Amino acid sequence: MKRMGMIFRAKANKALDRAEDPRETLDYSYQKQLELLQKVRRGVADVATSRKRLELQLNQLNGQSSKLEEQGRKALALGREDLAREALTRRSALQQQVSDLQQQHETLQAEENKLTMAAQRLQAKVDAFRTRKETIKATYTAAQAQTRIGEAFSGISEEMGDVGMAIQRAEDRTQELQARSGAIDELLASGALDDPTGTTKDDLSAELDRISGGADVDLELERMKAELAGGSSGTQQAIEGGQGGQQESPKFDKQ
């Protein structure tokens, strides 16, 4: 089971390596950093809002404290010490609230400053990561393109390998057909194979046909010469016979 688990993890890791694109991974990491930076900025805004709310409450309490102090002074001026004491008592309670709010305000101010510094440092890191990310992406893209071009020129890429194999198969098939055609022609010429169409003859038959054809031509030529010679002799005899008849006719007339 341990071995099977190790094999499965190894194959899964190899499959993930093939499927992983470093550029996509860098973009995803940069997106996560932007989200974290946004959360920090939102935290700074929340702390600043709370601090501002405390400042408003402090201003309001300080206003009420000043008002109570003024009322106590007026009460003493009118001889109403009891009213002046009540006003000062209320003012003392307000001063305690003001003191508590001031402490909270200082705490929020320190937290806001801390978050602001953290946001600035994180912003600097995010900017630096973005610059490095774009540099790595550009370098990776250039290297990938250069590798593909090199593979295409060398013919070791998958696509060019398929094309090369197809060309090799076509050349092998062509050579096989040429060799088969030449072998068939040689067998037909030697008479080892019969030609059902009768259009192909072996060397001996072709030579005999050539000689026979030549002899027939010679015989036909001699026959034509003989006919021409015989025709010439008959014509000469006819001419001589006509001349003899013309010489004898005057003798016949004299008689």
C-alpha cells in the first residue's frame, strides 16, 4: 500500500508538473497578494474610522465638561454652592470618560500607525513581486518560444516528428512500389510471368517477330520488283508487234 501510494503521488506530481504553467501560478500569487493588501488597507480604514469616532466623542465630552464648569462658576456667583457642587460632580464624571476615551484613542492611533506601516511595506513587496513576476513571465515566454523554434528546426518536436515520420513512410512506400514495378517488368520481359493482355512479350519473341517482320518485308519487295519487271517485258513485246504489223500492211495493199 505504501508503494502504491508513493507511485500514485509520483505520477500525480508529474501530471501536475506538465499541467502547471509558471505564468499562471505567478499571476495567481500576485492576485492573492493584492487581496491581502486590500484586507490590510480595509483594516487601516476601519481603525481610522474608529479613531475618528472617538475624536468626535471626545470633542463632545470636552464641550459638555466646559459647559458644566461654566455653570458651576455661575452658580457660585449667584451663591448657589449646591448647584455648583452638582455641576462639578458631573464634570468630574465626564473627565473620567474623557480620560478613558483618550487612552482608547491613543491605542487606536498606535494601531493605525502600525497597520499603515504594514500596508506600505506590503505595497512595496507587492510592487517588487509584480516587477519580478513580469520579468520572469517575459523570460519564460521567450525561452519557451526559443525552445519551440529550436525543436522545429531540429525536427525533434512532436509536431515536426509526426511530419517527418509521415514523409519517411511516404518515401518508403514510393521506393517499395518502384521496386515492385521494376520486378514485375523484368519478370514479364523474361517470360516468367504471363501477360493476360498479350501486350508484353519476352526478348526472344520480340526478336523473332522483328526478324519475321523483316523477312516478310523483303519478300514483298522482291514480289513487287518481279511484277514491275514482268510488266516492262510485256509492254516491250507489244510495242514491237505493233511496229511489225504496220510494215506489212503496205505490201498487202499493193497486191
